[in-house]
Amino acid sequence: MKGILMNALEKLLVVLVGVITIDVIWQVASRYIFNNPSSFTDELAGFLLIWLGLFGAAYVTGRDEHLAIDILPQKLEGKQKRRLQILIYGLVIIFALAVMVVGGINLVYLTFLLEQKSASLQVPLGFVYISIPLSGILICYFSLESILNLQPAKA
Amino acid sequence: MDSIEVLILILSFVILLGIGVPIAYSIGLSAMITLLVSMPSLPALTTLAQRMATALDSFSLLAIPFFILAGQFMNRGGIATRLIDLAKVLVGRLPGGLAFVNIISCMLFGAISGSAVAAASAIGGFMVDRMEKEGYSKSFSAAINITSSTTGLIIPPSNILIIYSLASGGVSIAALFLAGYMPGLLLGMSLMTVAGVWAYVKKYPVGQTAGFQEFTRKTLRAFPSLLLLVIVIGGIVKGIFTATEASAIAVVYTAVLSMVFYKEVRWKDVPGIFIETSKTTAIVMLLIGTSMGMSWVMSFENIPQEVSTALITISDNKYVILLIINLILLCVGIFMDMTPAVLIFTPIFLPVVEDLGMDPVHFGIVMVLNLCIGLCTPPVGSVLFVGVGVAKISIQKVIKPLVPLFLAMLLALLLVTYFPEITLWLPRLFGF
């Protein structure tokens, strides 16, 4: 399951980087070469960056590659190390669950309720913000998976 | 009283960092805990979620993934070796020539790629072996490589200066980029001085003088990479395009250069390059998202004002306060990566120094230069880790040669702090 999700995320990220690149190059070209600045590229790029940042963050969490000061986890061994790692992943889950999933869903709900739309593309902002709870769920899942995969302490 | 919230914020952050929670999540969690104490839960969580997302919705931040992407193309596209060759014909025949070559290559590569870690791995991977073959000690070579890699963060284009521009509420990126040149050169030259003396004492070999023909050939080979700098910086400074547009141009330029002309990157490598780019980008973006959440919480709790009042009660002398701020930032830099440090401490310290009449452009450079030192120190120096990694040497061994280089960096920091002209001369020349 994790493998499938990570694979899908990887493809999504490649597409996002590709689309953002083309989008901004298009903006530069439309302004300097065709003298007809496009109005939507600016906004689209910002939205795609939110998606790239958040889904990328979930991907990096899945690969356990976020920057951390890992002096303490490195020093501990056996049971203590395992307990600390469970605590760390647990704290990550608490953040993702509370802020990204609960706060994010409420944010999406509010923006749909108020029918907030983006200025030039007229996209409901809820679609942009939905990346917050979605990546939050992924972060919870990956961290849970990491806890379950921890090497059991030797007796 | 607010002081309890402040205590909660600082304590929870330090504890979370200390037990090894990833930095971005530590920042987010401590902001969350603090806000939950002073606000009803659902609005607090929703506000934080919104801050995280809106922090990323910024056109100028887009320059970051693009400069990272351009750096990736350069890393794999054979640009590093061409820059090293150029540096060699420039300074190879001075005493300690190869050390100078390492420093200059790092300055050039770091400037073009905007990443100290990329410079440390691309240049170090090549230079440390080369230096060892010619009789330099490995620890000295690695120390040179590690410290000089940070110069690229100050010499433009530089992602961290873009982040500072965001954190400071819109200081001109063009002015910051121009301001980075002289302090970056000063830093490079201070490191070169130490390297020169060290090499002279240890009687390290002097390289051969390059003939005119070779000089021209090597310069021409490196020319396309250097031209990129001219296009990007020239375009931004002249106001022809924004930093983000320039970074997109840099992507096209490096992609064409490494795929069509140097032919060292193939189409099948591109998805991998995109993945690497999105990983590095996401690490930075999550830090930006949660740091902006935290800095919102801090201003909600009036922390910047309280710090500023506290600082002014200690002293109202500009030089003393700048010294205190520098000392605080040095400690911060030892334990924290540069991006969150800039995002969290800019809103706290900038109002204080602006009250003292300091130019925000000047403060940005001082702050980044200061935090560069922390990148080379344990326990969390990312450049240190990459540098010892590519040199295949232990951290303990590299500390001794690092000490004189740190002193050189500190000296450069003091000069840049107390002589604003070093920083502001160039931007003023261009009318900023």
C-alpha cells in the first residue's frame, strides 16, 4: 500500500514540477516574446507550489528525510530508542492530524461555504486548500506505517 | 499575561527539537500548542492550516524550486568540472594553489547553483581527492571545502536571500542580490588568507603556471556557465525580469546547456532530477509553511515587541545590540538550519535594528553570513555533513583545521556588521 502511494506521489510530483516549469516559462515568453502577458500563469503557479510543497512534504515524510537533530535517537539503543521513535512519529501524527487534517478540512469547508474563488482563474479556493488535509492524511499514514515497521526490541 | 505563552512556545520548541522531531514539525507543533493555550481549538487549528498554505502561495517563492532545479541540471551536467578548470588557471600557481582553486570553484559554483550543499558535494567530491594526491591533508581539504561552500549563499543568486525578502515583508530581492557580492568576496578572501598561510607553513606544493593558450581555452569552456550569472543577475538588477522569471530562464538555460551542448544529462534522467528537486523544495516549503505559522503566533503573542523592549533595556548602543543579536544568531545557527532561522528570527530582530537605523538589506546579509557559520558546525551543520561525507573523513578530524577558518568567517562577519558600506556600496551604486 505504501509502495503504491509513494509511487503515485512520485508521479504527481514529477508532473507538478513539469507543469510549474512550463507555466512560468510560458509567462516569461508571453510577456517578452509575444508582448501579451498572460493573466492566469501567476496565480496557477502559486497554487501548484502549494500542492508541490504539501504533497512533497508527505513524500519526504514517507522517505523519512525531513531535517531533524537526531543526536538523541542515535545515542539510544534497544527499547529506549524504539520508545523515542514511537514518540517522535506520534508527535508528527498529532500535528498532521490536528492542524493539517482537522484544521485543513475546516478551512476547506469554510472556503466552500463562503464560495471564495481565486481572482483570475475563478477556481474555488477549497480545491487549492484540499491539498492540506489530503497530505495530512498521507503524513499520518506514513508515520503510522513507520511505527509499525520499527524493529521490535530484542528481549 | 503573555509570558506564559512565550515560555510554552520556547520550551516546547526546544524539547521537540532536542528529542529529534523533524524541525519543520517541531516548529508547527510548538506553534500549535501555544495557540491552543490562548485560542479556542478549531479556529486555532484552522488558522495554522491556512497560514501554512498561504505562506506558500507566493510568486517570489517559486524562484526557489527553479534555482534548485537549475542547480540539479548543473550538478549532473559537467558544469562543476569546467568551473574547477577555470579556477585552476586563475589561481593554481599561488602557494596553496589547490586550496585556492577549491575556494574559488565553490564561490563560482555556489553562486550559480545557489546551494551550499550542492557546492560542497559537487566541488568537494572532485577537489578533495585531487588535493590529497598532491600532498594536502584530507582534513584540511575537507575543511576548506566545507567553509567555502557557504560563500555561494551570499553571492547571488541565492535562495536564502529570497526567503529573507519574504520574511522581512518585501525587501527588494535585486538590492539583496547586489548587496551579497562584496560580503561574499570578503568571506572568500578571508578563507583564502587562512588557506594561504596554512599551505605556506605546511609547504604544500605550488601548481604550474598555465600558458596563455590554456588559459583562453579553459575560460572559453567555462564561459557558458558564467554567462548564466550575467543573464540572471543582470536581468534582475536591471529590472528586466523578476527573480522568479530569471530562475525559470536559468532552468531552460542549464537544461539546454547540460542536455544539448555538454550532453551529460539525458531525457531519461529528467524525472529523477524532478524528484530530487521536489524533495529539496518540499523540505524547504514545509519549513516555510510551519515557520510562517509560528511567526504569526509570535506576533499574535506580541513576542517581537517584547524581545525588542528587552534588548533595549540591556543597552541602547547600536554596536552592543548588534553584537548581542549576532551572538544570539550564532547560537541559533549551531542548532537550527538556516531557512527556519531566517524565517523565525527576521520578524523578531528586524524591527529592533531598523529602529537603530540599520538598513534591512544590510541586516539580511549580516544574518545570512552569520548563519553560514552554523552550517559548518556540529550538531546540525548540513554543509559539514555533506563535506565530511564526500571526503570520507570523520567529523572529529575535520574540527582542528576548521577552527582557523571559523575565525576568518567571524572576522568577515564583524567587518560586514560594523562597516555597512561593504554591503550597501554596490546596491547604492545601482540606485537602490
